Amino acid sequence: MLLSRTSIEVLSDLIENRLSIMSVGDQDDLREKIALKRALMELQKDSDVPAGVLSEFSNIPRRGRRRKVGSAETF
């Protein structure tokens, strides 16, 4: 499914706003935050964003042991 550039920008803004107000209190919140960051990465990758912009999200683990909630704020 192809999205227009405007749709990608709107969705990216919505995700960024949600991430900026989100506070992590439990594992469900942490999972949601990671899922939102991955979705933002995918959207911005499709819109040809420069490579260095998303470097902070490249360390998001995809498999393995769950991270502690206290370490979630380092994302």
C-alpha cells in the first residue's frame, strides 16, 4: 500500500506527538513506545529521510530478553 507524502508527514507528526507525551509506567507502555518508534522509523524510511536522523532508534532490540522499565527512558 502506497501512502502520499502528506499522509506520511501527518502520521509521523501524530506518532512524534504521542511519543513526546508518553510516560512509561509498565511493560505495556514500554512495548507501545517501542512499537511507535519502529512505526516512525518505517514511515520516515519510506519518505526518504536522511540516514542520520534515525540513528537513535537503530538500537531498539527486536528479539531477546525484555528490558527493564527503568531503562526505557534512555531511548
